[in-house]
Amino acid sequence: MLALVCSAIFAAAAAFAVISVFVTMQGRKGQIMALLVEYRSLKRDREFLVQITCHGSPAPRGVAVAQSRRINRRNNRSVIETVRSTQPLRAAA
């Protein structure tokens, strides 16, 4: 008998949960539809941007940028080498 009562209570709770979900979705139907419309719009925008960027040619890399980077690396190497050479050597314990 106790199992029958517990089953009935469980079924009633499940039915109440399902009904409350449907009532909430009906109340928020306008907001849900607005979100779906916005999602579709964003999807179309992404597809359009992908289509535009696929047809473009890549920009050439500037020569001046690459040269300045090489010069900076060379300067940094010389500084690092001088720091290493001036540090005292430690003996392993």
C-alpha cells in the first residue's frame, strides 16, 4: 500500500513539473521566438562574412616589419650574451 501511495505522489510531482514547464514556455514564447530570430540573423551574418573573406586575397607582409624584428632580436641576443658572460659560474654541490 505504501508503494502505491509513493508511486502516486511521484507521478503527481512529475505531472506538475511537466505542466509548469509548458506554462512557463507559453509565457515566454515571445522571448524565445525573439532569441531564435536573433540566432538565425547572426548565423546569416557569419555565413556572409565567411563568404566575403574567402574571396579576398591575403595582404602582403611588409618588409620593414620583418627587418625591424630581426634587428631587435640581434640586439636582445647581444644583451643576453653579455649578461651570461658576466654572471659568476657556480660549482655544483
